[in-house]
Amino acid sequence: MKIKLKENRKNIITDTTTAVSMYLKIRDKYINSILLESSDYSSKDNNYAYICFNPIAEFKIKNFELKISLPNKKTISKKLSKSDNVMDELKDFIETFEFESSFENDKFQKDGVFGYISYDSVKYFETLNLTNISHGDDIPEMIYCVYEHIIVVNVFNNITTIISYSENKNSIIEIEKLISNQRINKSHFEKIGDIESNMNDEEFINLVNKGIYHCNRGDVFQIVLSRKFFQKFKGDEFSAYRKLRSVNPSPYLFYFDFGDFKIFGSSPEAQLIVNNNKAEIHPIAGTFKRTGNDDYDRDKALELSKDDKENSEHMMLVDLARNDLSISCNEVSVEKDREIQFYSHVIHLVSKVTGLLKNKSMNIISNTFPAGTLSGAPKYRAMELINNYEKTKRNFYGGAIGMIDSNLNFNHAIIIRSILSKNQMLYFQAGAGVVAKSNPKNELQEVYNKIGAIIKTLED
């Protein structure tokens, strides 16, 4: 039997406030709230910021244990086996709800679920055995929530839509009063000590050499090897998010509060976008460091576009994206090929691979997970080697975070340039794509280039 959720909404003008200031007011009253933004307004799809709060249902998987909580206080637990299709379980959860709305043709997401899939979720999609241990950053492999209230901010016309699925008829009035309140509580963030890592530079160079060895042997064409960093802190990590979004504006900006841990970041790369049966993957591979000098950076961009190693690495991952999409799609093609894109600290080569879904199934998520840009090619063998050589579990790093609506449209970012906060410790991670022609010292520098924005964020 479906659980019916009836939508109520109100549009208000919010030209004197921002999504961040609204979120600051919301989170003071509602724990476990989330914020999604974008600094890429070149696409109409990115015109909106979302604030979601008061989760009324949750889908959570950890260590092959599925736990579902529903609005009627009912909870369901199930021990998963390797033969269970986790994406079918998630689809069933989403379709448990019937979202009733009198509004059609909205350009924004107004229902469905918001959450994440960690890198370690791959064990539910493949026969892969992940044996590495966590470094204090252990979290559920998957969480998706249905939220009672969603605030959608149109950043172009400053019209904010308050959506509520509450039976309380005054809920929208109460939310409007809350976000109209001029008072914002100040927060403080302070790092404690220096950044640490699960391996030193020499150990990472040795790791890269192992990757080069396996490329030369023909085990893989490319492998993405990473290292983890951690930083103690005290105070409010949302202040760190605010600085990160300023230091490193990106297409995907997000802050997810799950109570005992938080995931926030500024990711440049989509994991997967599905909209009206069209699927997209945007491989990002090929990286040069920015200098801050526009003329010099333009020269570096031209150099990147002609670099044999960076181009061959990129095309391997474009081919992998095509192969991944072809499992679930017809008419797979490369719509954009190796565009140069500038970010705050790096220059990237970016492509766009698309396909048309063969059927309305969520298996496309598992068929394309994790991104080839975070694993390598062939993907399965690369992940086996990653498990053998990286010291600790990746957990959140390399996973995907975002939203799925009631029509199973999907928009998730890859969890990179991102931070996990748990027990007063911040965890972040970066990797480098290793190929046979790799220079180990250059790959080490690539890691530091990629975490440059986070390091700047954490500076006093």
C-alpha cells in the first residue's frame, strides 16, 4: 500500500536573502537538514538551490543490513545477500510514496529522495570483496531520505518556493516566518594542529610506481590511486563549507547533515544525470595546475589540450563511460569532446557522453558506478588493485551524492573535492590517474593540486 504525501506550496520573493542564510536559519531549528547549490548557472537546470529538512523516511544500508524507516513509525530490516539487487530495493522504497501535486511542468525537483552512495557500495554491485579497514571515517554505505519540507530557491529571479508534505496546515507559514527572520546565529570554526595523512609522499610515490608496473604488465590501462588526509577541528563545520564554496565555486555545492556525520563539498563532476530517459556522464580527466595568471593559464590550457599523456588518459575514460552507458542505453554518443574548463585551482579536460535508456530501470546507476575517473580501466581490475594497495577504505570518497525524483530522474555529483566530518575530524581524499607514461612526482603534485582548495579553506 502506497504512502500518500500531499504537496502544499507557496511562492515568495527572497531578493534580500540567500540560500545559505536561509539554511542557517533552518538548521538552527531542524537537525538533519541539507543544502544543495551550484555556481554553474550556464544551464537552466542549475538555476535552483535546495534546502531539505525534517526527514520522514530513510533508506539506509550498512554491512549488508538494509534498514527502512517510514512516516507511520514502521521500520523494516533486511539482511542483504550478494544476489539482492540493491537498486531494485531503492526503487521500491521510492515507489512506496505517492507524491500528490496539483502543479505540473516544474523545472525543479519537488519530491523523491536525497542522499548518497559511498564508493564502498560497489560491493553490492560487483563480486568485489573490499578488505581494507576504515580510519575512523566509517559511515553507512548508502543513505537516502524523504524530506517533509523542501525549499527551492530560483537564483535567477529570486522566487523561492516553499514545499511541504506536512499535514500541519500552518507549516508553510511557520517556515516563511523562520526564513524571513533577520537574525542569524554566528558560528565559529577552528582547525586544531596540522593536516595529517594515511601515507607520506614517499609512500604515495611508491604506490604510483606499483600502478605504473600494472599498466606496463597490461593488467590495467589506467588506475586511479589516492591518499587520505585528516584534520582535527572544533566548532561549526558549516563555516568551512561556506569558505570552500567561496574558494572553489563548482557545479555541485552541497552540505548534507546526517546527525553524527556530515558530508560537504564542491564537486566539479557529475557521477550520472538521468532526465526524461536521457543519461549523461561527464568524464573529467587531464589536469594541469592553475597559476592565477590568466595569460599563463591560457597557455597551460593549450598545453593541456595537446598533451599526449593527458589526452590518452582522458580518451580511455571516455571509452569507459561509453561502455558503461551502453549496458543500459541505446544511441550512446560523445556530445562534447575534451572541452577545456577552468576551476579555482586546476584546469581540466571535460567531455560529455550521452545515451537513451532502454527501459525505466535504476540499474543504470549500478552499471555506471563508480565513475571510471575515480577507478580506472578496466574498472573491475582497477578496483581490485585499489583495494590491494590503498591503506584504508575510501568510504565516501569517489561515491555519489544528490537527488532522485519520483519519476526516477537522477542527478548526482561524484564525491570529490569534498569533506566528511565525524567526531571532530575532517576527512578528505584525492587521487591521480596513473598510466604507463606517468611520472610519479607529477602524480603526487596532482593530488596536492586537487586538494588545494580544501587546504586553502582550512587555512586560518
